[in-house]
Amino acid sequence: MNSDSLKQKELEIALENRAFEIQLFWQRSNYFLVLITALGIGVFSINNDFLSLVISISAAISSLFWFTTNLGSKFWQESWEVEVNLLARELNIRAFEKSVDEIVAQVKKSLDDDAKSFMRSWIDNLTIKKYSVTYNMILLSLFSTIIWIIISVFFIVEITDFDKNSNKSIEKTCEQTTETSNVLN
């Protein structure tokens, strides 16, 4: 096996591993989305602040794990993309060496159509900005973590306020009992 065919085989492996990492990223995200949705349903369907607090803390922790898992997945995806680019460069494969400007021009050309509605033109212009679906999912997992922390804090406040109110209620009941005892005596 000559050097070029070995590099070609390495490139195939790197491309497969990159694709595998992307697939795992989405599988993991789907798992966490289902888990966090189920926890959310649990929090808002039960009528017990303490259990809601426990479940919301579980959702916050799950969201944090989702966020860090996404970061780990993105790391390995980037690692394999670097490997693909290096191997492609060594094999003189131009597709992996295109600049962002060249890719944007290529996409603009494919989207170029004079007979477009306003909405289609607007969407095409946003498409050219090259938003990252991976980055958006990472942001969503971070946002989920923040929201679940806020919800958990809300339940902590609810529980502590309830305890204060309960103590006041108990004190008031004790006072009323004492007053009733004094009247009876």
C-alpha cells in the first residue's frame, strides 16, 4: 500500500469518525431533550412544591450535563475536522481547503433566483450567514440550564415562604389556644 492510498484510507476513517461524532451529538441531544421534557412535565403536573423542587433540581443538573456533553461532542467533532483538513491537504483535495468567502459565494450562486418572494429572499440571506446548528444546540442546552436553575430557585423561595407562613400560622394557633384557655379558666 503506497503512501497516497494509506492517506486516502486515513481520510476515509477520519470522515467516518467525524460523521459518527456528529451523529452521536444529535443522539445525545435528543436523549437529553426527552429527559428534560419529561422532568418538566413532572414539575408542572404535580401539586407538591418539595417534589417539584427535587425534580427541577434534577432537570437543572441534567441540563448542565447536556451542556457539558455538547461541549465534549463539539471538541471531538472539531478534532476530526482538523484531521480531515490535514489529510485532504496532503492528498491535494481542494474541497476541504475552500475559504469561507468561496463557500459563501458558491451558496449564494446556488440560491440566486430573481423571481423570489420577499420571504424567500430574507431566508436565503439568513442562510448565507452560515448559522451553526451545533452552536445553536449548545446555546439551547445552556439556556435550559439557566432556566431550570431559576425554576429551582423559585421553588426554594416558595418552600421557604410556606415554612415562614406555616410558623406564623402555628404561632397564631398557639396564641388563640392560649387565649381560649385563659377565657375558659
